[in-house]
Amino acid sequence: MSLENTNKFVQVNIEPFNVTEPTQQFLLSRHHKIHQPKNFFTEVRAILDIKKYISNASIIINEESTSLDKIINNLVSEIIFKNNLKNLSYVEDIREKIFNHSNYLEVNKYLELLHLKNLITSAEIIGENIFIDQKCLTIYCDIEKVSHHYVGICKLQSPTNFGTFLESLQYVSFILGPSSSKPIKTPFEVGRSVSTILSHESLRLDLEDITTKEDFISKIISYSNEIYMDNKKKESEKSNVNIKNKWEPLLCFINDFKGRWNNYPSDWYDGLSDYRSISKTISTTIYLFFTIILTTIALGMLNENNTKSKITVSNQILSQIIGGIFFSLVGGQPFLVILSTAPITICISIIYQISLNYNFDFYHLYTWTGIYTSLYLIIFSLLQLSIIMRYAKKSLEELFGLFISMALIIKTTQAMHYAISRYDKNCSNPLDILSCDRSSGLLFIIMVFGTLFISLWLFSFRLTPYLKKYHRDLIGDYSLPLAILIMTIFGETIFKNIPKETFTFNDDEPLLNLNQFWNLSYEGHLLALQLSIPISILFFMDQLIVTRTIDNENTKLKKSSTLNWDLFVVGILNIILSIIGLPWMHGALPQSFLHLRAQADVEEKIVDGLSIEVVVKNRETRLPIFLTHVLMIPLFFFYLSYLQSIPTAVYHGLFLNMALTSMIGNKFIDRIFLIFTQQRSYPPTSWIRKVPQKQIHLFTIIEVIQLLLLVCVGFSGKPFVELSFPLITFLYIPLRLWILPFFFTKTSYLEILDGKHQLSR
């Protein structure tokens, strides 16, 4: 929405003021009117205004002045010079039209109060927050001396503070028009068109790197066509809103495929559309490469230990390569990172224990459990059971995301405890050099936290004032690879003589675990069918929760959602992986969310006095995830031994990094900290103002109990108990819908706390 700001002074006589007084008091009145932004699809004048007036606009790039009066003066001078308006003067004809009557204040002869008459700024509602656009300002006026409209746009060299709601102003546009204009062609209407297009952060982000006036104008005009298509799509979605909410088995699956197929070519070239996109594609590829390969090796080590080498690190990496390339080519959502996760390793461990307890061949039972699980997923996708997730609230995503983080933290904590406790002062097993050296356990902990702290410090470097923005972003984008490199060098130089644990692999071991799975007995099939029910629910919940986390109104995705198609593809993929005896995969947190953040351009906005990070633009491209897995092929076959120089402790530092960075933006974490925060120090966010303190803490305590239940069940150590945690997660949906409202004095409080996606600090 646009805010038209009509500012007028209250009549104040300055002459009688006593000059000896240290202060003078006066009143200002401000009147705001809300107008809808121009719709470039339904309003013909919108795109006509841009093409007609912007093509001949006067442009100033990298204006150094910090005075609004001087900036507008320069814009008017540029308009006068470009259009040969010799009879026009800024001081005599325009200044009094732009500013209300102003005088030099008696206390300070050099202090002048300038108050704009006619200006337009934009505002946006995101979640529960209202953002006033602080970067863009449109000023308009009409005079009798001109017969045509003239537009001037000034881009300041850097964001400048011009007062309330204009704390970081960088774009000033000025519209000058004749006094006698048709209602649809007034300077205000032209100003609405210009303000609408300049209110798009993604356009302003592109304009930041432009240095020529011609390219500046060309970019705005071309972007108007993008807005036209976007508005057209939104109008189409409005007419189809009832159709989208219908349960349409099979048809939903076909619609998902058609919607994604239309965007398939752009899924590839969007990552190469401009220099910034190419830079992001490269940095994201490197970031994902290290994140995925190290996570894969770490999970492979867990599976190798849990299954007594039935599934090895090599199997895990090969599975990742096959699954990653397969999904990057035929999957729907390009931000989804398909990975074998901590819950999957728990499931594999349970199947191995059950196969031992009931004397079944592990590979036979594993293959059929995977096939039945995948068939369930395919049925779920064809029947559009994803519609169930429409009843899942934000709290379920918060709980599940935090459970994954807790799983990573628990695994790392167990590894650190084992590294310390394995020390044997008598060195009863000389072959185990790690148990004979006390310092190896201490070094393990140092390297875990060293990797964590260095990666987090480099990740947050983009928020510091040091170096240029490009270099800060570059360091932030490569924070994880740099931390791994630094700690590996640290371990190989300073602590070279201290033994360190690394992963092992055997070049002679089979890459595929092909087996005669058809020989499984009738009882084995019944057991596999039973095991596949909770595992399929886990896959179903995991896949859809991950998709909802990255595909919502806050992430600024423009391409169609493909919940059912992605679930179908995951089902097909895991049938293949089950038959060849490789670990299963599905969409993973926090890797998918971190992938999205790595590809996004973010901007800090101020709301309620707090700085909030908002996604401005996203690049929905398959290139990074595809290139990541292609790069793994030569690594797997020729250079895997080099990764053995990376100590196991660094992998666990990576786990902690993913656990903590994925907590960014989790409102559950914010509410937990709120319990221990002094009340007068509460942030002035909208939900804190609207919901009583006791109700907020009650909801937080309920979520904590739910999380503890998941953790206790998921890490109970009893196979069948651990396998029930997907069912418990699923039961949280009806619990939230039908039971939790009884605990609150008003159901509206619960909706405010757990309704739409909200932004977080």
C-alpha cells in the first residue's frame, strides 16, 4: 500500500519568541491517506506511465548531498537542463510548491525547518508487522508553467537518515506536472505509478549496481513488464482460490507437474541471469558442497557404526550423489536439499536391531521396508494427502525444526563425551592410540567449538561495518568452508603430534549392496509392512514441513509450489535406493533452509524499534544443488582420501553450526528467552502487545513439553519406542486444532501466537 503524506504547519508566529530562551516549541500536523499501489495488469495507466515518463526521465546516480532541499534542487535542475525549460526556476516556481512555509528559527539563524507537502511512501504488511519503506520517497507537485509531466529519479551514494520513517533513504523521485490535468494523469497518479515500481526491493537491489543512466532507465522499464506478469498471476490466483482449496486426487499431481514444467527452463538460467546471480550460484554451490559432503560423511559414520558396516560411508556418499542429481533434475522445489537425515539414521539403526532380534537378513528387511515406505509415499502424493498439512500450524514447523537441531546437538554431545571417556590410562589396547592419549579428547572438544565459533563469526561478518559490502557478503557466504579449512590447518600444524580421529573407508568394499531381497519370508514382509507405516509418516511429515519452511509468504518465492510432485519423486527415488541397498533420503532441515538463505538477498528492516532480517529477492534455480552433486562425483572416485585429513571433530562442529543457524528466525526460541527476560525489556513486537504475558508463557511451556516428549521418545534407546516419534509428531496436528484452544482464555490469543508465519530477529 502507498501512504500519501500531506503535511501542513499549524499557524505559528515566530516573531514574538524570546531569543534568550534555549528552546522554542511549535506544533506540526500530519495527515496520512492510504492508497492501494497501482496494479500493472488491471490499470492500463500504470505501465503506460512507466514506459512514457521513465524513458525520458532525468536520472542522477550516486548523489553525494545529504540535504533533501539540495537533492530536490539538483533533480529539478537536471529536469530543466534536459528538457530545456529555461523559464522555470526551482526557488521561484517549485520550492514553495514542495515545502510548506518555513522560516529560520530565532534560536538558531542557520536552522531551517523544511516540511514536505506532497509525498508518497510505501508500506508493507508481512506477517504481524507493518513496514514503512525507508529507502524510497516520491515527491510530486503541479505548476502552471509546464504543459507536460516530467520525472526525475535520484539514487543517493549511500542510504542517508532523513528522520522518522526515512532512516535509510536512498531513492528520491520527483514528479512535476501541469496544474490542469485529467484525473487519471495528475502528478499524484504518475507518482503512484513511480512509487509502486520503486517500492519493489528486488528492483532497487538491481539498481544499486547500475552506473549508467541508460541502464538505470532500461532496468526500470523492463521490470515493469515483470510486475505486469506478477500482477497477472495474482489476479489469476484470486479467481482460482476456491479451486486450490479443493481435494483433487490425481489432478493435483498433474497440476503440480504442469506448473513446474512451465518454469523448468528458468530454473536453470535464473542462476546465470546477472553478475550477482552468478556470484550467488558459485558461493552457494561451494557452501552446499561442503555442508552436504561433510554432513553425508558424518551420517555415514553413524550408519556404519550402527549397522556394523552393513551401510558404510562410501554407500552414504554414493546415495547422496544419486539422490541429489536425480532430484535436482526432476524434483519440483529447487531449494529442497535431499539428504539422509538424523531421524533416518535412527530408523536404519532400528531396522538393523530388529533384523538381529528376529533373525532376518538386514538387507532383505531393509529393502522391502524401503519399498513399502516409498509405495505409501506415492499413494499419499496421488491422493493429495498433503492437504492435511494445511491444518498444521507454524508451531509444528518450529517444534520439528528444533527437534532436528536437538538431534544434531545430542549427537555432537555424545561424540564429545565418548572422545573424553574413551581415555584409558593403562592403555590396555595399544592399537587404539586415541584411548592412550588424554589430549586427543581435549583437542576433539577444542576443534568442535573452534569450528562452530569461527563459522558463526564469519557468518555474522556481513552485519559488521568492516570492509565493503561486497567483501562482507563474500566472507559470510564462504563462512563454513573457511572455518573448516582454518580448523583443519590448525589441527595439522599446531597439534600435528596429537592423534585425531578421522573417518575410514575401504577401496575394495562394494559400492552397491545388491541382494536377493525377493527371498524375504512371509513373516518378514508383514514386519516390513508394519515398520514402513511409521517410517512413511516420518518421510511424509519431514518432506512437507521442510517444504512449508522454505515455501511461504516470507521467502518471496514466485514459482508454483509442488508438494505432491515432490513427494512422488521422493517415493520413486527411495524405491531405487532400497533395491540397491543405499541409505534413504528426503527433504532435510536445516540444509534446505540454509540453501534458501544462501541464495537470497536479505535486508534489515526496522519494525517496533527492532532490526528484522527480511528476504528481498530469491533466485529459484536448480544450478547450485545440481553442480554440488556433480562435483561430488570426481571427489568420490578420486579424492575421497583427501577428506580424511579433516578430523571427525570438525564434522561435529559442522553439526553444531547447522543446529544453531537453523534456530535463527524460530519464534519458539524467542519465546523461551522471553521467560527469562525482564518484563520492561520485552521487545515491543505486535504479538507481545496483543497477548497477555501469562498466555505467552503458557504456550511456550506447552511447546517445551511437546519438544521434550519428542526428544525422549526419539532417543529412548528402545527400537519400537523410537519408531513411534513420527506418529507423535503427526498427533500434534489434532492436538493443536482441538485441544490447545481450551487452555487459553481467548482462542484469538492462540491464533496470534501460532497463526501465520511471522518474522523474527
